[in-house]
Amino acid sequence: MKQNSLKGWFKSGAPGVWISGGAVSIAVIMTIGLLAVIAVRGLGHFWPADLIHASYNVPGLPAHLVVGEVVQKEEVPRERLKSAGLPVPDEGPEFMTRELIKVGNRDLNGTDFTWIVGDWLTNQTTPPELMAIERREWGNFYGYLVNVKEGGKVIAEGEAAWPQLQARVQRVNQLAAELKTLEKVDIGAINAGLERIRLHGRKLELDGKLDAAAQADLESERAELNARYKDIEARLADLHAQFNRDSLTARDANGKEVEIEIGKVVHAYQPNGMGTFTKMGFYFSKVWEFLSDDPREANTEGGIFPAIFGTVMMTLIMAMIVTPFGVLAAVYLREYARQGTMTRLIRIAVNNLAGVPAIVYGVFGLGFFVYVLGGSVDRLFFPEALPAPTFGTPGLLWASLTLALLAVPVVIVATEEGLARIPRTVREGSLALGATKAETLWKIVLPMASPAMMTGMILAVARAAGEVAPLMLVGVVKLAPSLPLDGNYPYLHLDQKIMHLGFHIYDVGFQSPNVEAARPLVYATALLLVLVIATLNLSAVWIRNHLREKYKALDS
Amino acid sequence: MNDLANSTMTTTSPPKRIDFNTPELQRKRRIRALKDRLTRWYVLVGGLAVLAAITLIFFFLAYVVLPLFQGADLTAKDSITPAWMQDAGKPLMIAIEEQNQVAMRVSDKGQALFYELDSGAELRRVDLPVPAGATVVSIAEDQPGSPLVAIGLSNGQALVFRHTYKVSYPDGKKTISPAIEYPYGEAPIALNEQGAPLEHVSLNATDSTLLLAGSSGAQLYVLSLTSEENMMTGEVTSEQTRIDLPQMTEPVKNIFVDPRQQWLYVVNGRAQADVFSLRDKSLNGRYKLLENGEAQVTAAAQLVGGISLIIGDSKGGLAQWFMARDPDGELRFKQIRTFQMGSAPIVEISAEERRKGFVALDAAGKLGVFHSTAHRTLLVDQVVDGQGLFGLSPRANRLIVEQGGKLQPLTLENPHPEVSWSALWSKVWYENYDEPKYVWQSTAANTDFEPKLSLSPLTFGTLKAAFYAMLLAAPLAVAAAIYTAYFMAPGMRRKVKPVIELMEAMPTVILGFFAGLFLAPYVEGHLPGIFSLLMLLPIGILVAGFTFSRLPESIRLRVPDGWESALLIPVILFVGWLSLYMSPYMETWFFGGDMRMWISHDLGITYDQRNALVVGLAMGFAVIPNIYSIAEDAVFSVPRGLTLGSLALGATPWQTMTRVVILTASPGIFSALMIGMGRAVGETMIVLMATGNTPVMEMNLFEGLRTLAANVAVEMPESEVGGSHYRVLFLSALVLLLFTFVMNTLAELIRQRLRKKYSSL
């Protein structure tokens, strides 16, 4: 009876339905699972997790103390630990836990992270006075505060040291901001000025106009800049002295005392002593820091602001190029070209270009834009800078142009779709009233198709923002010395190389010397990128749906 | 009626006529017409320009690639008859210096004469210190690129000298002053102590040792000069060692020393080569160089690096030979490839200094330009009438041929000889390899490295990655598309479809990073779990389905039709959790605690952490939305009439699905798969990050790979603009472009036909 019914069930074809239904569920679960993993890992990074203090007893070795943050825990078969060469006892449970602990103190230990066997950790506590120090170099420090010194003299010890330290860290951070302004803005301006003078002189020399008067002119300008530089240098030295005034002494897990300059400290906090609300406050300040700060320590710490800025600049320029041209091509194809086999072929070709691998565009961009176009631009307009290339090297403009080329099919297809949706009657009405074709186009067709163009542009931006492969060839670097937009003439530096979110992920995740430390940051960057692109796409979908509703009314 | 009409006519005042032809309105109309025309032109030009810019990609790539396949180009200049030719004697050797300005000619009178390459004007004449009464009978150059020359004298002695060129700028003008130096002293070295003429010489110098070989008739003499500098005193002591080798039976024709001073090649007799091992001073073997019994060896030369010998014969044939390991492990002298130039005997072969190319001249005055590894005959051209002697410049772009008292300067343009169809796609037998292989290795640390540019391993990697990705994506995406389009409740479809399609926009760098940093280590640690997951999922789904059908009707009817996948979500999550949870236990029970070790030790399969399995999972995930979206459209737009008809005839929904819907929509599904394949082939970031990027040709699921796209991304920034490597990378981009373009166009055409078919139904 039962077997019969199973057979019957199979015969009815229901298994097929279930299997295909399962495929949908799997696809959805994979999608949501991926987003969830990225979200959890990306957001979790900023939370000030509790620090543990424990004794680690490897059988056969003297015990030592471990201080740090548990990053990852997993169950591992005992056999595998054994084959990894650990002194695992022959008898015991089949599985043991293995924990990845961020022990920090890279200057003392050599590494930030260490794998330990969880079963060998004993006397685990979370003392509230345990402190984490985020430093400008050498990563985090975990330990206990001993005292705070000013100019080498101890001014606070024990309990009293902590508020002193907080105040001094704040002071140092303000000084650091001042220093950064001086170094980046003021000295940057002077350097840009000097370079401009040098190029100007070289240009005059090439034109054969570099006479004594011109030379004296340049000299005086140069002298003025140098004088300004002297000024700033003095201020810098003063700030540096102030910056390095204080220091602190800390004790690590095994009782070793270390002196740390407060100038190197970004944050000092005691996570075990923080309440949930303090932690939340700290969390959001960390998130803000991530979004607004420059990267530190080979991009593995600090923020990603230059990458966000570079991505935004590049996509903006790309959108400014791609929208008019894409619309123009779509209008030509739909409104002016005679519909026939030729237009059909062109349409297929345009459609397919959207499917051409992005790296091909990168190769084209490098070969044509950078070397051919950029090389000619350099020879024609920037001969004074040669042999150092100005535009003949990968940069912002070429990256934007390459991506514009890559995204133009998206705009064409979307705009064409919008144009096709406009009922004929509307056009005919306009023409019948005596408007010319151009007037119909400008006053009737294009305004009605504008949401479609908008959709196309948003989709193009979404595609361009997420594309990395071509950018690796045409203008993205791991660390750009300055932003492409600043206060120095000509303000927008189209020839400069930029940082990019997507490339940042690739670079930090795969080229970084300290992958383990960088990993949380990569997840956070990935989350940001996913959010940006999902938002762009959803808004494009929303606009498209809205548009459809609108023309449904017109159709009837 | 009439009245009414009349009355209306009379009551209304006659309409005021508007004059449409006032000059003002006319002007306005003209302006409007002009604007219209302008817009038309603007759109026309602009639109076509955008479309042209897009097609420019293809043409530009082709334009960069094309020079790879063009042959060499030889331009002859006017021949020169310099005055010094009268008393200069017979030329033995011609060399050109690096700057292509000065040529050196060594004659049988023991004289080295330097002349200007372009004009033939004599610059300097140096009499070599040949002892009185002796004449020069033979000459030999060291490896290509080394300026060391040895001459064999009629009294059994040999003289070693070096030609150098000093560049100076007196009065801002570039001047090259040639000179002859004697690094081993001006006194000739006695090679044949009996004093018979040295008919052939050969030399090879390393930093410390000069190996000099010579022959008189069938007698062979090898001398090793070791100079040592005393660390304390700085005194240089040199030591001569005679190396005794078994003697020949037939007259020696050519002697070559391999630059590592391991082998001595002696061409002798009609066409045979004896190879001696200099390390253990024994004969490695005697090899027959030519199959044709009538032909004999007439010229031979070493290629740059000294590993290969090029043998030219009296029938115009050329062959490359080098030592390669037999299957039994013995090193043997093997013929690698052959070339044919003409029918006249080859008289001189000269190797390029920077590439594995060579130039040969035959007795009829024909010049041939070849490349050994690429197996290319780039050019065969008549340059002089009759037998002559030529010199090749270090950059292989200038040649000078001396024949019948005249100099014939030539320029040779040969930018990319190392690339050929066979080098790119077939197995190539490289030097130091024991058999022909597919290798991609574009750069290396050492200088005499030959780039190996076979696109086969990369293409193979590309297809392998795409294959594993499709293995996951195709069934999942198509099944999901069928279900969504046909079985799923409409309300749910509206929510599910955008979610999956949103994945299409997911930046691949994120998938790649996820695969490389999360999935790869995770898969490595949970191998049994991953495989059992793949097996258990379908079983779990079926069990769940069957259990559901056994449930009492009261429960079953509460679930509306088309909600199966919602029901399955907990089931799949449970099965997934279960397999991953069980993974370490299975590992302990079946694989001794570590499946990775088990795979590499017990199965003997290489296991890389970033392997094809990870790529398959990640890239499969990336192409699912592409396939899904198009296949779903195809299934969804199958006309309702067809399915309703089938259902009305009593078919179950599944029967209708398999026999009617899928068949009708199959072209659409097929085109969806093609587009997915196109995307998988061109995907860069995922493969770049999720594989080790090793260009191997193994179908092994656990080994890494390197794809065309990833290769371009990795190597493009470092390649020299305009070089062969650069152009080959462009070629791989072009291959990708064409491949995806063809795939997508086919898919598009199929879809358009399908749409037409539907509309007629």
C-alpha cells in the first residue's frame, strides 16, 4: 500500500514540482545568506567586544597568560589538531574547540592573532580595568594601564591615570587633526605651487621664451612659496613637539611594562567596564570614523573615506558622460533611424555589448584611452611635464571614460525601452498640431521618457560602481596620496589616480600583509558597497514600476 | 435646411483670415525648420558616433593584435663598394655593435677592420697579433651577445680577443670608438701541440673559466683555462687543463660548447653529431642529424642561451636540436623542429641575441628569418646573388651582407617573431623541457628567459571555471525559473523574482572576496559536509514533499498552491545545518579526521585551498540570476492556451510542464544558458580572488586555475606597451570579446525567433 502510493506520488510528477520549488528556495537562501554573513561580519567589527584574560596551558609547556579578544571559535576533530603537530593527548573527547584570539601587541608578539585550543584555557576572566588601545601603528595594544607621564614625569598612577589618559588622548587627536590640515592642505598647496612654477618655467624654456625677466619672476614666486614653507615648518615642529609630549606606561598580560607615546594612540577604552549604552555610543563613533577617516597601516585600519570619495567622483563623472551620449544614441535608434534589419542588428549588438566582459573594456581603456589618447594629449598640451606622463597614465578621467563606455549600452537599452513605451498617439497628436519633429522630441517625447533615462542612468551608475576589473587597469590604486578634488588649481584633478571601494576590497583582502587584521574591515567595506548598489538598483526598479503605472493610464 | 444654412452663414460674421505668410511668421517657420534639421543632424551624428565608439573596441583590439601575425619586413639599401675592399682579404666574420653604427669584419689576413655601417667608410684597422708565418684558418664567436671571438691559426694555436665600443660625446656629438682587447693575453694559446692547422675552433667563457675547443682533421683538442684571483693578494693565477676526449673517426665540421660547460657538441662526417659530456668526459652518444642520405651538414649555430643548436644542410633544410630527457631519464640530443628555406645549401646561420630567433643565408644568396620556438618562417628573400657572408646586429634590426666585394646593408623589421598560431594554441617543445607542453609563463626572474605564451592553459582554465560554475548554476537556475514562472503563487513570484534578480547587480568583487576569504577556508574545513549537502538536499526535498502529501487533508489544504518553496525553506535550512554539523563527525569516521589530507595522501590528488570547487560555487552563484531571469521570462511567456489545452486533455501539471511548456520554451532556456556561459567565461574578479591563478591544465576539482580574464587583470599593468606580451594579452581580450559576443548574439537571435513564434500562437 505504502510502496504503491510512493510510486503513485512519483508518477504524478509531484517530485519534479518539489525539486524545482527547492531550487527557488536554495537560490533565495543563498542570496539572503550571503547578505546576512556580510552584514553580520561587517557590522560586528565595530562593536567593542569583551576582552578576556586567561591562562593558557599547553600540555608539556609552562602556562602563560593570554589577553585579547575572541574573534572566532570552531569545533575541530582532535585528529586534525594532532596532525597539525599540537601536543594533543591520545585520549579525550573527539572534538576540541579552537579559538582565534586577537592578542594585539604586534610590536611585542610579532603577530596580532593567534590560534589556541579552547580546552586549554583556564581561569578565564574579564577584568573591567583591562584596556584596549588603538594605535596609529603596530595595531591594537591590550593590557593594563600603569601610569601616565608628561614630558617623562609621572603625573597620574593607578585609578587616577585613566581619566588623565582620556583627556590626553582627546588633546592628541585634536593636535593630529591640526597636523593633518597643515600637512595636507597648506604644504600640499605649496607643493602644488612649486610644481606649477617648475612646469611653467619648463614650458617657457620649450617655447624659447625663458629670458632673464621671466626667470626672475619665477624665482621670486618660488622664494615666496619657500618662505611660506619655512613658516609652516616651524609651526609643524612646534605641533610635533606638543604632540609627543605625553606617554603612558602599560603592562601586558605577562607583566611586561611598555611605554607608549600618547601621540600614537587613537582610542583608549576599557570594553569590559562599558555598559551597553556606552558601547553603542562607541560603536557609532567607530562606524562614523570608518566612513570619514583616512586608512591607516596599509589600509588595514582606520577609515575608507578616500575610497568612498574616489568611487563617488568617478561614478559622477561617468554619469555625466554616459547619460547624454546614451540618450542621444537611443533617440537616434528609436526616433530617427529607419527601422529595419540594420537597426535590428545594431540593437542586438548594443544589447550584447552589455554582456561583454568588463575586463575587455579595461584592456581597451588602457590601450586606447591611456596610451593612445592620453599619450597624444600629453604631447600636445603638456609637453613641459614630459617624460613624466600627465594624462598618458591611468587616472580618474580614463577610469570614468572606460566605465562610461561599459555602461552606455545600459543607458541606451533603458532609454529605448522608455521611448518605445510612449504611445504613438502622443507623438502623432503633437505632429498633427504642427510641431516639428524636433519640437515633438524636446517638448513631448523626452520629458515623457525622462524617468526611463533616469532608470538607465541609475542602472549605469550601479553597474559602474560595482565594477572593479577594468579599473585595475585604468586608474585605481591601493593608496592615493590625495583626493582628486582639493583646493589647489585646477581643483578637480582628472589626471590623478583614485581609490575605489571595490578595489579596496580586493587589495586589502588579498594583497595585504596582515589579512587577518584586515578581514573585518573588508567585510564592512563590502557591506557598504552592497548597500549602495542595492539602493541604486531598488530605486531604479521603483522608478521603472512607477513609470509603467503612469503609461498604463495613457495606453487605455 | 438651406435656410438654416443660409441663416447661420449670415448671422456669423465672416471669419477673420489670419495671414500665415507674414515675413515674421515665415522667418519663424524657417528657424523652426532649421532647428528641426539641426536636431536631426545632431542626433544622427551623435547617435552614430556613440555606436561607432562601441564598435571601435573591436577594431582597436584587432589593430593592436594584428602585428603579431605579420611576418618580418626586409628593406634593402643601396649596396656599397668601399675602397678598403681591395686589400682586405677574405672575410671570416662580420659583427655589428649595439648602436647599429659600426660593423667589424675579421679577415683571413688576421686583420679586424671597423667600418661605418651606413656608409661603409673605414674607421679603424687592427692587426691581430698573429705570429709570423701563421694564417687564420678558422673563427668562432662565443654565445650570441658575448663579444668574445676566437681565431684558429694554421700553426695549431688559437687567439682569443674581444671587440668593444666606447661611446663618448666630444663636442656634444655621439662618437663610437671601437677597440680590440685581449682578456686572455696577446699571446696565442697552443691548442694543437703538433702544430697542425686548427680547422675549427669554438669557445665558451664564464666568469672564471674559458673553454677552448679546436680540431685538426678528425683530431679534437679541448682546453680549459681557469683563472683564479687570490683573495689576499689580488694576484691572478691561471691554470690550463687539457680535457681528453675520445677521438673522432671522421673530419670535424663544427664544435660547440654549451654555456654551462656541460656538453660539447661536435658535428662531424657527412651529417652526424657526437655529444660529449664535459663533466665525466665521456661520449653521450652519436646522433644522425639528417634523414636524407645525400644531404650533409653545411652550417650550424647556437641559439641564444646556447641550449639549442640549429643545423643547416645542403638541401636548404634547417633543424633545431637540443638535449632532452628520454622517458628512461637519459639526456639525449633530439631534433625538435625543422624549417625549410630553399633548395640551395645553407652557408651561414646567425642567432639573435635577445630572442630565440635566427637568420640564415644560403648559397644562392637567399636570406631567411626564422623563430625557433614559435616555429615560424617569417621571411625568405633574395638579398644578393651568390654565396656571401652576413652580420646581424644585436637588436636584430640591421643586417649587412658582404658578397663579391660589395656590401649590402639591410634593415629588418621583425617585432613579434615569438608568437604564432601554433605557439599560442598547440603544445610547444621549449628548451629545457623534456616534451612538448602547453605553458603560460610570461615573465621570470632570470634574464635569458624565454616567454612562454600558450593561451591553451588559460583557455582551458576559463572553460573549466565556466564548466563548474554552470554545473551548479544551470540546474538550479533553470529549475528555479520553471517553478517561479509556472508553479509559484503569483503574489510570491512578485517578491521572489526581484530578490534573485537583485543578485545580478551584486558587485562580483564582493562574491570573489567572499569566496576567497570565507568560502575557501570554510569548504576546506567542511569538505564532507559540502559533498553530503549536495547529495542530501534533493533527497531531503523529496522526503519533505512526500511527507507533505501523506499529511491529512485538513492540514494540506491550508497551504495554498504554489507555496511549496516556502515550505521547503526550513527543510533546506535543516538539511544544510545537519550536513555541516555532521561534517566533522564524518571526517573522523571515514577520512581519519582530515578529508583534505585524505584527498592529497590517499587519493593522490593535489588540493589547493582556492580551487575549482570554490570558483564553481561562487561563480555559479553569480550566474544564477542571469540564467534565471531570462529562462523565467521564456517560460512565463509560453502562451496560456497551450498549457490550458494540455491540462484540459487530462495531463498533470508536471506532464504539461515537461511535455509542453519546456519544449516550447526550450530555445529561450537554451539562450539563457548561453548568456550565463558568456558571463561565466568573462568573469574576472571572482576567479582572480577565488583561485590560486596557477595556469595548469588539470580537470581536477580541487586544483586552481587561471582564466584569460584574470590573467589580463594580473599581467596587463606590468606588460611593456607594444611588446609581444602586451599584444598577446590584447589577443586574449579579443578572444573573450568575440566569444561572448558570438554567444550573446546567438542567444539573442534565438530569443527573437522564439518571441515571433509565440506571437503567432
